[in-house]
Amino acid sequence: MNAADTAHKPSLPWWRYKIMWLVVGGPLVVVVAGISTAVIAIKGADPVLTQEERLTPAELRQSGVDANTPAMQARNHAATAK
């Protein structure tokens, strides 16, 4: 191939170069993943607890509820046969 052949060869549009997609593709995937994570976090936000629902460990002990009660209930539920 000589210089005359390369001078007449038309250049490709920018989206036809594979290296461009390699350079732009990584950050583009990260931006899309970040936006989707933000949407999931906003739509699936936990409800805000009222003052009555927020009990301190001392208040829990006074009411007879141990801090491990939810874990024990879940463990016992998982161990029961259906």
C-alpha cells in the first residue's frame, strides 16, 4: 500500500471506530448503573419511624423484649416444618 492509496480512502464516522466504544462504554455503563441504583434507593426507601416506634435498648428490656427476639423468631420460623 502506498501513500496515494491511503490519501483517497474515506474516513469512517466516529461511531464506527471500535476503540471509541471501548473508551466511552465503560464510563457509560457506570453512569447507567449509578442512576439505576439511585432510582432503586429512592423508590425502595425505608419508612421513617415515629418516636413511639423507636425504642432504646433500656426500654426494650423494660418491656420484656430482648434484642435477639426478632432473630430468634426468624430462626424458629425457618426451623418449623410446613
